[in-house]
Amino acid sequence: MIRNLLGRMGPLLALVLLFLAGSLLSPTFLTSENLLNVLTRSAVIGIIAIGATFVITARGLDLSVGAMAALVAGLSIMCMNAMLPALGPVAALILGLMLALAFGGMAGLVNGGLVVWGRIDAFIVTLGTMGIMRSLITWMSDGGSISLDFALRGVGRPLYYGAVLGIPVPVLVLALLALLGEIAMTRLRFGRHVTAIGSNAEVARHSAIRVDRVRLATYVLQGLCVGLATLIYIPRLGAVTPSTGMLWELEAIASVIIGGTALAGGYGRVWGTVAGVLILGLVANILNLTSFVSPHLNGAFQGAIIVVAVLLQRRGTSN
């Protein structure tokens, strides 16, 4: 019973320990400015990771989210710049943001279609589309950058830098999406079907669950989450380069696994994913604030955390 409780509450316990460690190692860690900065920076990955929670729970995988974000950002910026002279900054921005969601959804549909209808392993599909998308944004930018017009940057600035009652807009978006995602995963038929498919797709199929349709929906949802994260991040970027979104897939998957979602599918929890995102954000923040370990090793910490989390999951299931 205690072991099960620790398994469920592990991410929250890790957050508490990180807060204690951060407060002891740096006097600026607990300042409101620092914590809000961590939350805001974590929100973009958190939005993407919520989509990844549904994909992984259904025993899928999407390695293309970082490259997808770069491509969606590049296409959206080009469209907004092109529409600016005719529509003005506000209308161009609104249409561009809607296009970001559409581009993300279409990219997710392509990934899901290849997995579901093409019967290709998700790892191979998304590894391939990751390379394709990264190459496309490199070609579109000619190896350089695609810049957002300054008039659009000014209008879109509140999407990332704005706040409501002192809470940054990206954090509010993450909180709302997390609430909706948790409700969908635990209370709605869609979430139950996702979990059933991840547990045993054949049994789910015999239970009259439309397995292919639900799996496809998880990839489209992932694409929409990437589009939403990108449209929030575009004003902060100001420009997109071939390296935009690099290793975002690592951070998203790490957040999902740390949060307790089973990599083998069949069990997922959105609130755990949010906790996982915050854990990674706090680890990176503590590395930046202290000089014990170089912040350039943040990726190594994330990779190690994934390996350890999966090992713990395997030991838990084997026992």
C-alpha cells in the first residue's frame, strides 16, 4: 500500500524535494520572478507533453514534435508576413495563429495516418517525419532564419509575455489544457478508450472500440497541442531557425514518463505529466542558478531521468 502510494505521489514528492534543494542552494530560487519564469518556460513543453500523454497511453510515440513545432512556426510566420499588408497586424496575427493550429493538426494527421492506415511502427514513422520536417524548415529558411515582422511582434507579444491577475498567459493556457486533459483522460469515453487500446488493442477492438479512429485522434491531438504551443511561443521567438524546437521531443517524453504514464501504454495521467514538466524545469533552473554542475549538461540529466523512470516502471510491473 505504501509502495503504491509512493508510486502515485512520486512526482509531487520529487517537486517538494526540488523546492527544498533549490531554496538551500540559491537565495534567488524562491523569488516570485524566478518561479514565474520557470512556469512560463515550462508551459510550452507542458502543452506539447499533454498531447504526448494521450499518444503514449495508447501505446504510441511521436518523435517529431520538435521538428513539427519548427515547421509550424515557419509556415505560420511566412503566412502572417504575407497577409500583413492586406489585412493589418491584428487580423494577420489572428489568422496566422489559426493556421498554426491547422498546420499542427494536419501534421498530426499525417503521422497518425501513416501509423494507423500504413501499419508502420510509430517510432519509424515519426523518426522519418522528424527528418522530413527538419529538412523542410532548413530549406524554407535557406539554412538561416524566418523572421516575424516587427508590427506582428508587437501585437502578438501578450501571447507569451502577457499576464492575467499576475499569472503569465502561457501558464494559464497550460493549466486550462491540463484540466481539460485530465477530465478527458479520467472522465470521458475518449480517455477510457485510449487507456483500453494501450492495455490491449485486440481486446479493445472486440469491445467495439474503434481502435484506428481513436489512435488517429491521439496523433491529431498531439499535433494540435504542438500548434497551440507554437502560436504562444512565436512572439517570443521572433524568428524560426532550423534548430528551433531541438530536443523538445526528449523533454516532452521525459515529462510524460516522469509523471507516471506507462511507456508501454495502458495507463496515463495528465496531472503527472504537468508535474514532470515542472520537475525538468526546476532541474534546469537549479543548474542555471548554481555552479555545481554545468547547465550544458541539462540534456544529460533529462536522458538519465528517462532511463531511470523506465527502469522503475519495469521493476514495478515485474513485481
